[in-house]
Amino acid sequence: FIQMLHSAKKRDVLQLLRRAPEEMLPFVVEAAVAAQSVASLAALSEFLDFSKEPKSLLEKFLYAAAFSPRPSGELLRLVLDKLDGKQLAPEVQETGIVAMGSLVGKLCQQKLCGLQQEVERSMEKKLRGLRGAEEESEVVIYLLALGNAVLPETIPTLLDHAEEGPAAITTAAISALQRFPARHISSKVKRAMRRIFHEKRKSYEKTCRLAAAEILLDNEPSPMDVINILLAANELETKKATFLLLKVWNSLR
């Protein structure tokens, strides 16, 4: 079906979308996203009305985009155009934000970050949303999107939220940092993770401390880091201490 859509004209794809039975429509939308031809994306753009379509169908479209293994710049542009300046249901807005992060991350993995306009537009939207977010749950969604994007320029923002945020925000920010390859885990990132693990500025939840320790142990740990983490493990409950000991053992092996 996807191969057929690859060679179909826009009017044919649009006709399929308009005539598909209700129970089949999500499948056709997913297939059109998977095809990623100029015609199928143009048909989706015309067909999907984010002010009218049921939330379930819009979320299906956004999930299909987010999970696309090799997305194109045109797919990111379509998602951005559909989300820009619209009054959307919170669930659709949240799915859209996370989908944008996923698309940017995959485009950059394909060395297509050169699609500067689309990537920059997406990142500006996320960072603007993060700065304006008032609810904790909103901030967490934006941090998840930044984690999906894995862009080095967002690391300072993630570090700020990791050290200063409440538990849910700290957890989301550290989880996002865990997705970065070793070359981006700089001495600045490591210093912040030490402060979190050893609770230099404030108290952190144990799961946050463990995640910070994991970043230190997974990215060329210094002998002093290993010693300090092992010493601190004495204060932790058995399961968490065992987890840290296994991480150290794996590093040694």
C-alpha cells in the first residue's frame, strides 16, 4: 500500500483519505506519512484540519511522524505548519511538541541539520514554549522534546533545569542529558552531575541522584568520581547501592 502511495498523485491520495471508512482512516494517514512522497505529504496537508479533526486522528498522524525511521525535511515542515498558531487540545499540543523533537533528532542523525530553517524554527518553538511554560507538566513535555532532538546547543538549558527544578523537572532534564553521546558530556556537564549526586546545592530525589551518577559512570569517569560514588553508595538503600556497584563493575569490565 505504501509502495502504491509512492507513485500516486496528490489528487488520488486525497481521494483515498476523503473516501476511507472511519475505521480505516488512521491506517491511510499512517501509510501516507510512511510514504513521504511530495504528493502524499501535500494531500495530508490539505486533508488534515487541526481545528476540526478528532484528537485521536491528529495524534495518530503526529505519532506516525515521530516514529518515522528516516523523516524528511518536508515532513518536519508539515508538522510545524499544522501546529503553528493553532488553538489545540492539550494532548495534541503535547504530542506535537514531542514529535517535533523526535523529527529534529532523526534529521540531524541523517546529517540533515543543514535544513537550517526548519530545524531552527522547530527549536525556537520549543525553547519559546519552555520559557513560557508555567505548569510543571508543560515544562516536562518540552524537556522530553529537547531530549529527543539531542542538539548540543540545548545542553545549558537542560543543565539549568536539572539543577534548579523540582523533582519531575530534574528527572526529565537528566533523562534528556543521558541521550547525548559521550563527546557532548563535557566537564561542565560532569560538574553539574557531581553537584546533583552529592547534593551540593540542595536535596534531590534518589532517582535523580542515580541518573546523575549514571551519566558520570557512562562517560569516561575519573578515578575520583568512581571512589566518591562508591563511598556515597554506603548511604543508599541496598537496591540503589547494588545498581551503582553493577555500573562500576560494568565499567571495569
